[in-house]
Amino acid sequence: MTVTVSPAPPGRTSTGGAGTGTAGSGTAGSGALRALTAHRGRLIGVGTALALVLGGVFLGGGSWPGALAVDVSGPLGHSSDWIIDNRDSHPLFLYFFGHVSNIVVVSVRAVYLLLLAAGWAGVTAGVGLVAWRVAGVRLALASVAAFAACGLLGMWVPTMQTLALMVVAVAASVLLGGLLGLAAGLSDRMHRLLRPVLDTMQVLPAFAYLLPVVLVFGIGVPAAVLATVVYAAPPMARLTALGLRGADPGVMEAAESLGATGRQRLLTARLPLARKELLLGINQSIMMALGMAVIASVIGAGGLGDRVYQALASVDVGAALAAGTPVVLLAVVLDRVTAAAGRRIGTAPDPRAKLGRVVALVVTAAVALAGHVSGRLSWPAAWTVDVAGPVNTAVDWMTGHLYSGVPVVGGTADWAGRFTTWVLNPLRDGLQWLPWWAVLLGVGALALLIGTWRTAATAVLAMAAIGVLGVWGPALDTLSQVLAAVSVTLLLGVTLGIAAARRDRLGRALRPVLDVFQTLPQFVYLIPVVALFGVGRAPAVAAAVVYALPAVVRITAQGVRAVDPAALESARSLGATGRQQLFHVQLPLARPALLLAVNQGVVLVLAVVVIGGLVGGGALGYDAVFGLARGDLATGLVAGAAMVCLGLTLDRVTQPTERRDLTAKGA
């Protein structure tokens, strides 16, 4: 029999002496670190409880102390006054911002005039032919029907205004995001610098983007376009960097071995390999730009968003629906066409593609010329359908029959009132009753449970900044709405996601519904809830739930489906029931996806809860809307900064970060 003796690891010996001492100390250190890691949650809980006791003894209770708040309204008011006074004379505005503003105005006007010159027939034919070349006959017919519906609703001119703004904003977003993504994809240092910036921008509510550009460019199209660009560029930058950094190393090494220069490797290898990510970035930029273009109507974007905003302001649900439907149709068409183009990447090229493009261009030009000659460029007034009247009639009927007094179940107004009385008010009052230091302590403890010390410090500092800005009460009011909406969203979304993952028929039935709901701009969700619930905080929460629900359902279903089949088979072989498999195998293994669902639900809910200020949501959303509407930029900017801090806090508290394995590090 042969005995094999394995060599001792470095720093240790197989016998006693000094080597034994080294091994013992390493084992002791490793065991201590392992024990600390195993009891991390308990240590945080004990530390939090001790800090609560000490805080109650030495700090007492109460809201954010006035001595720790800074009144920034004066400096912000002086700054805004200086900008307004010098907007027509200072060189920075004359030779930089002024030229940027002029370029934006000229570009949007040029695209708008081109669309008007093509006429309704030329635009509709062009859209249909592009969809046909990219995705086939079915999507082409759907695209033609969508644009025809915009005309039938009497919204052709506002649709063209929104489309013109969209074209310019998306082009600028793709250009800016592509350049940033190119820099991050080719440079590790730039990637490290841009990553936290893009992470932060991803969690900011859309309203927060409106305030800085209004301060510099004033109310109008330039501010709306530039706010849209800032909002829509990060997805393009992130996906471009992802595609470039994920290029196949073998292909890149082969290109380098053939003597290709850095520029040649970029153009012939990296960019072609990243085509799918680039097109996905364009798709995401289009969808975000469309949503932001509607929200930007608050600062003078015009188009469909302005019609929706004015209708919501006067609680004219019929007019809001008539203007909101084309927004939905535009979103669905643009999403489907760009997604179909992405699916075609990597397939065999069609030898007739060039001929098809020429035919599409010729047919579009011919149809546009025919409309120009016949003098029928505008959508015929006789071909419009008034839906506002019937919709308002239906809303009046709902108000009289469904708002209250419904036997057994009560009316929608009763539901909204009870939700406000039993959930929103106690939650808001409870948060505002908590001592300020207890809120900061809770935020830090939650962030530390799933993240690192750096994550916890960021969350606490962001929350403390809200108090320093002097909007602690309104921020906690907004937080109460977010928590209520997230609770309902997770209850419904996780349940539906689990059911969709475990029942294929339900998953197939939900897929088209989720696809449509995920393409709708945030503004549109306010229309049905106003029709059902009126105005107030409960409708804002309801809109947030509907907006965030599709993402939570999708992520949950994907996480449950991705569980290793071998683990399920082992559980079945041991006699586990379906319920036991779900709670003891699938959900624990799907924990990362569930945490991501929570994070995305929180971020999406916050985005709509803030916009809910337009329909009586109050709190920070109301302050932002009031500041924009009244020209009180100090109030608006403070509310916007508080939104940013609240979004950053909620993201850090709900987004798990990778922690180093202390056991491995100490071993």
C-alpha cells in the first residue's frame, strides 16, 4: 500500500513548532471572522436596539431640529434672479447656452415642418413601410392603424409635435449616451467614474430633471428637449459600455494578431459584436424619451403631453384619454419596431433588403407628393371622432353610481377614502411621529443588512440631506405613500409572478398585458385612476401600483423559473408537496430576483408617486409642481433635490450589493 503525503500549505507545517503556531492563529482569526459573518444580522439588530435606547435618553424625540436645517431658499432665489437677469447679456448664455437653445429650436421646428410637409398620408405610409421592412406585414398594419387612430381622435397635429420633439431628443440621447458609453467601454477609469453617476441618474424621478434645465433655459421647447436628453441618455451609455466591455476576447485577440489598429478593432470588431446591446440601448432611450417628453409638457413641451396635462388640471378625463391614447399607441409602435429590429441582428441578410428600402422610400415620397398636390396634408376634420364627450358621460355615470353607495362592496370613492384613513394617514403620522434620529438609524440598519458600510453611509447621508434642506415633513409624507404603494405592489406582483411561473397558461396570458403596460408613459397612468377615484393621495398610490406592477411580476416570474430543476427534482423525490417546494426551495433560491423586484418596485413607485402631485398627491410632488407652475424655483429646486435624496436612499436600502467573503479573506 502506497501512502501519499500532501505538501503543507504555505505558512503551515505538518508538524509542530512555529508552523503550528501560525496555523493556530490563522484558524482562530478565520473562525472569528466566520462567526461574525454568521451573526451579522443579530449584531446589527443588537446595535440598533442599543442605539435606540441611547438616542431616546440623550436626544429625545421630535421632528428634524431647526438648528440642523439650512434655509437655501434665499441663495437659490438670488441665484435664479441672477440667471434670469443675465440670461440675455452674460457671455455664458450668449455664446453657449443661447446657441444650444437655438440649435434645439431649429432642429425641432425642422423635423416638425418636414412631418407636416409629408402630410398625414405620407407619414402614415412611411411608418407602415418601415415597420413592414423591419418586422413584417402584421406589425406594419398595426403601425398604420395606430397612426390612423391618432388622426381619428383629432390629435394629429399634437402627435406630430410630440414626434418631432421625440426625434430630436432621441437622436441627441443616442449620440450623447453612445459617446459616454464608448468612453466607459474602452477605459476602465472612465467606467469607474461614470458608473456611480449613471446609477444615481437611474433612480432619480423624472420630475427632478425638469428643475435645473428650467433654471437655465426657462420654460419652453429647449428645456423640455434637454431634460428629455438627460433622462434618456443613461440607458444608452450603460448598454453601450456593456456591449463594448463584453466583446469576445478571442475575436479581439484575433483582430490584434492580424495587425489591426485600435480604431480598426473598434470599428470592425467591438462595435459589430455589440450591435444587440446598442439597439437595445436605442430602444430603451426611445421609451424613456417618450415618457419624459410627456412629463416635460409641464415646462412647455407642447404636443400630446400638454393636452394630457391641461386635461388633468381641469379633471377632464375624456380629453385626457383622447390625448393619452396616441401616447400609448406611439409607445407600442416604437417599442415593437425597435425590438423587431434587434431580433433581426445576427440573422442572414436579405439580398432584397436594399431594393425594399428603395421601394419604401419611393412609395412614401409618392404618397406625400400626392397629398401635397391634392392639398390634403392635414388630417380631414370630417374623419375625427369625439371620444371626450362619451367618456365624460361614462365618468359622470361612474361618479353617480360607482363612487359611493354600491351595496356590500362600497364605491371607488369609499375605497379611496378608507385606504387614506386606514393606511396612508396612520403611516404618514407614524413616520412623522418618529424621532429624526430613529429614522436615520433605521435607514442605516436596513442598508447595512443587505449592503456594506459604504452603502449604509450613503443612505443615511442622503436621508439627512432631506432634513438639512428643511423638507423633512413632506419627504416623510412622500415616503409613506411609497411604502403603501410598494406593499400593495409586492403583494400583487409577487403573487402573480409566482402563479405565472408555475402555470404556463397564465404566464402566456399575462405576457401581452405586461408588454403593453411596460411601454406606457408614467403620465398616462394618472388618467384611469382619476376617473375611478377622483383626486387625492389614494389615486396617486393606485397609479404607482399599476405602473410598477409589470416589472415586479416579470422579475419574480423569471427568478422562480430560473431555479435549478435538479433542486426541485430532489425535493419531489423526498416527498415535498407543491407548497413545500415553493416555500422551501423555489423562493429561497430565487431570493436575488425577489430582492431585485423589491428594488425596481420601489424606484418605479417613487417615480409615479412624485408625479401624483398633479392629481392631489401632495408632499414633494406638489412642491415641485407648484414651483414650476408659479416660477418659484427655490421651492421647486428644494423639492427636486429632496426627491433625488429620497430616491437614492430607497435604492440603497433595497438594492443588495456584493460583499466580500470575510471568511475567505481571513483564511
